[in-house]
Amino acid sequence: LRAQTATSPKEYFADLKSVVAAADKVSEGEQLLIRAEEAFANGNTMERGGYLQKLVAAYPDDERAHESLGDYYLSIQQYDNAIAEYQKAVQLAPDFALAYNELGYTLREAQKDKEAEAAFRRSIALIPNQPNPYDSLAELLMKMGRFDESIENYKKALSLDAHFFSSYRGIAADLMYQDKHKEALAQLQKEYDLALNDGDRSDALMSMAVCYVDEGKFSEALEKISKISSLAEQRGDKAAMAVNADTWGYLLLNAEKV
């Protein structure tokens, strides 16, 4: 679980390595979850699905098993299967807010925005003092073009946790889609200034780069990518450095600097 919350590839793979090494010492259910995460990290999609299907078969009354399998189906865009797993999870545990949140995302991807909004609002009702449900609803409202309502919900998330950084990026995106790039960059600067680590700083810088690209300012975008690369190099995070090199190349290609 800590690996899944990592703010950099280096941290993620370090925690994953530790848990894989301990996989033979834990319960069957934990083993299946670990093997599924390992398969995900290695890009073995079908293998990941197999482990999670075994998990549900072994623990059919465990809501988190169904939620995990739903995540898998969502990742491969089998939306009907994902919806079925999340619905099973909330049938087993009606107060399982996370499953409602994931159900909302899946319904959104399935172009069922009205049902998605209801799922997100159910998640908010269950955990009204947590920022994530408001952030999730705000994403949907952004997709629907309801930018002011979206910003309002992002601000609600930030009022509950000023370090819920995705909400700064969400507000910036709402503003960017309205061609308010200066205001968007100001939000991202707030995120950067409040960052707790290099992973958070890198996320803010990447979003700044996106904003500059949307404005047609490729040189400014490349400067932000360069800064991310420097942070990754300082901590020896080669996976992050590789991603940045790929992004740099992509930006140059789109700037017609073949």
C-alpha cells in the first residue's frame, strides 16, 4: 500500500521489492495481492487479472477483493465488468466509500455522467470530512464543462487539506480550459511552494509544462521538464529520469525539432 502512494518511481520500486521478498511469509490473500501488484509493475496485464480473479474466488464475500478486481477491469477498459465488481463491493459493504469513488470514475469513463455524479456524491456523504471525494467530483464536473462548480469542489478539498495537491492541479486545469493560463500557473506555483518532497514538486512542474504547452510556449515547458530531470538526477531516480527524457523528446517532436 505504501508503494501505491509513492511520489516517485524510485520509492515505488523500493517498497515493491521489499514486499515481494516477504510474499512467502503472508496469507494467501496477501500473496495474491502482492503478486498482482508485481505483475502490474512488470506490465503483465493478464497475469495481474488472473491473480485478482483468484482472490475473488477465494474470498467472495470480501468487498476489498471485489474492489481490487474492479480496478483491474477499469485499467483494461472493461467498464461493465468493473461496474459489476464495484457494485458487488458496495452491496457487501454499503459504507465502503472508496468503492463508490471508483464506481464514479468507471461510470464517467463509460460516459454515464449522471450516474457517476450520484456515486461521487454518495462517497462525499459517507466521508464528508475527507478531501478526496470532493476532488473526484470536481474532476467529473470539469469533464462536463461545469468549471465553476468544479473549482468550488476543488477548493472544498483544499479547505480540508491544504496539501491535497491534485486539487491545485485540478483548479489549474479548469482555468486552463478557459484560456486563463496566468491564473492556472499561479495555482500550480502554490502547489510547488507547499510541496513536501521532490515528487510533489515534480508533479507541480509537470503540470506547469502542460499549461505552457497548451499556451504554445514550448521553450518554457522544456525548462520545467529540465528542472524535473535535475530533481530526479539529484536523488538518483533513473526511472523518473527515463520518463522525463521520453517527455522531452515528445515535446521536441511536437515542436517540429526533429
